[in-house]
Amino acid sequence: MTDSTFDHTARRTLRRTLRSHYLGLLALAFTLFNSARLVSYLPTLWAIHAHGDSSQHSLWTWFCWFGANLTMAAWLLEHNGHRCDRVVALNLGNALMCAATMVLIVHYRIGAAA
């Protein structure tokens, strides 16, 4: 084995190792921030419920976020061999939290109209 072949092999191994570490950190950051995102819906839900007023919240915006999260989960499921991994589950969780917010908004708007 020549020195240049060794250098090339060592560089390729180093690149693979660095990429592997990067992908692991990226997956960890994604999971951490998206899990925190799921919890971040709770203050909005609590504020709407505590005040009994949803007029400051856009139903259209929450519907768009719901649709974006739901269709992203479906798209990922289709492109992932119909396997539900953490990315699909997190998008479904976000869609569920958006749906819960929409239900609360509608509940207080119907209640306020009655």
C-alpha cells in the first residue's frame, strides 16, 4: 500500500466518522427540539382555556399548521417504506396538538356566540 493510498483511505474513514457523528447530533437535536415543540403548544391551550377567549387566535393559521404537519407525516410515511419512525410520530404529534388548539378555538367561539 502506498502512502497516497493510505492517506486517501484515512481521509475517507475520517469523513465517514465525522459524518456519522454529525448525523447522530442532528438526530438528537431534531428529536430534542421537536419534542420541546410538542410541549410548547400547552401554554397556548392553557391561555385559551383560562381566558375563555379564542378571538386572538387565527383558526386559519392553526388549520394550515395542522395540514402541514399531517401531510408531512403522510409524505414521510410514504417515502419511508410505510415505517412510522420518530420523525413521522413527531409530525403526527404536532398535527394532533394543532387539532386540539383548533377544537378549543372553535369551542370558545361557538360558546361565545351562544
